[in-house]
Amino acid sequence: MSQEELAKKVGVTRQTIGLIEQGKYNPSLQLCISICKTLDKTLDDLFWEDK
């Protein structure tokens, strides 16, 4: 799925998705949940960082 497709499905701009991927934008919990539901992933799958 492209950034633009994901952005449309969750109601944000493509730029917002890009910034989230780069770690330059901290999305709200609601946006995180919307992204997870759209991608059929858990919060841990998408947002947990292994150190």
C-alpha cells in the first residue's frame, strides 16, 4: 500500500505518513490505532522499537 493510499484511508496527508515513517512526527493514539486497523497489524508490530 502506498503512503497516499494509507493516508486517504486514515484521514491524513501523505506527508504525515512520511513523517511518521521517518520518526519526525508523533501521531496521536487514535491515529496509531487507525493505521494499525487499516494495515491489520498491532501497535507493537508497527510502533515498538527494539533496542
